[in-house]
Amino acid sequence: MFDKALLDRLFRPDTSSHKGMNGKLMIIGGSHLFHAASLWALEVASRIVDMVFYSSVPENNQIVQKTKEAFRNGIIIPRDQIEAYIQEADCVLIGPGLPRAQGQEEGDDDTKELTERLLSQYPDKRWVIDGGALQMMDPEFIPRNAILTPHPKEFETLFYRVIPNSFRDLSFKSNEMLKPFGSPQGGQVQHDNKVGEMAKKYNCIILLKGPTDIVCSPDECVEIPGGNAGMTKGGTGDVLAGLVGALACKNDLFLAATCASYINKRAGDELYDKVGPYFNASDLAAQIPITMKQLLK
């Protein structure tokens, strides 16, 4: 189980710091179909780090530009200029809302080509890989220490090379794949599950989303329970990805993944106490800073 004492280890901005010292995150995502996904990640990350470099298809860039007053520390980056900003960023989040099939709409990215090219070109960068990038890439391109944030079907698609016509064709059963965990030891679960196996094989950190999140590094795994029916809404996973990316800018990566999972679930539960399951991804993004203030005293 998650040890709440880990929250004490999270980076806090110093009162003497100036803009840029508290994290710079690059977000690469969005498409004509999934235009909101990367915006939810941007919405939460912009509340935590000093600077967000945001790069999407022109349509989404224009949406953000029109609401720029909400993202004063964000910079809109055309796709042909992202490499310079990747180098400047502390961490790169790729995948929220990227197209999830070949033959996407004209003007959308070739997700597989974009993802694998950038991961190969910048293997030493801090990466958070989510959504469409997870669904289209081959696992051999996972950089060492990258954080992956799949739901169970994305986990199977990535690691077992199952490319279905639709996710309804998948037979993945998370409970079967994650057994046996063994007995908890010091707040951790034993390293004998499929998530841990893949984390070890590819030297990465995997945050498997579910009613109980499972976060594994090559060396350890932690279970994080919580959440509620309101968090099944579209976009809540993109909020989590933005939170992971923001925390990964200035923290140990396993710490960032585990604490992001806990904060996200805690924020969802606090919303549930207020309005039941009747909240959406934007509500969650707005609640997270409130929850963080309460937790990070």
C-alpha cells in the first residue's frame, strides 16, 4: 500500500525561486478527434510547474491560444519546432489524445512514427508515455526509466502485441494478469506480477490504472487503492498523465508516479464527497491543487 510519508519527499517550490526553476514540462498530444485530452493534461500541469510547452495539431494550438489567459506560463509550440523545446524541458509527456489508429484524419500525426522517432532521438530525457503513444508504439522503443501510464487494455496492447480492431476485442483481465502479488512488505507488494515483470524487462516505471493502481519500477511495486465511479469519466486519465508529468519534472520518477496516483485518487474522492459521481475531468483538474495544498503541508 502507498505510504503517505512519501508525500513529504515531494519537491516544493522555494520562496526565493524564479520562473523556470520549478519545472518545465513539454506536452505532445491531441488530434482532431481527441482534441480535449491534451488540454486536460495541460490544465492540471500548468497549475504545478512554471512552464508548459504545448504542441498539438493546429486546431488544438488555436484553442489554447484563445484561452491563453488561463495558461500564462505556457508556450504554444508548432510541431516543426518541438525538438528545441524538448531539449529545454525537464520532462516530456507524449500521447494524450494522439491518434490511436492508422489512417487518421488529414493533418493528424502519425503517432507511431512521431513517438518512436522522438523516444529514439532523446533516450536520456525524462519521458511520460500515455494514451495514443502507448497504443501505437513498439515496447522496444521504451527509454530507460520512462513512466508509462496504461489502463489494462493499453498494457496488453503494448506488451503482448495484441492489436485489435477495437478494444472490445481484447480479452485482458487485469485481476488475472496481476496475480499473485504476495504479502505486502513495508508498504510494497512483492515483485512477482506481470506489471513488475514488464517494468523489469524494459527498465521503466509502469503506472497501471484501475480501481487499485499498480505502480512498478524494476525493483519494487506499490498498490494504491481509492477512486470512485466518477473517475470513469473520459479525460480523468489525461488529468493523471498531466499530474505525473508535472511531478516528474522535479522529483524521483518512481516517487512522482506513486504520489501522482495517490493525489489523483484522493482528489477524486474529495470531489465524490461533495457531489457524488457527478464531476468531470475539468473538475478533477481544478480539485488537484486544492488536494495538494492539504497534503503537502
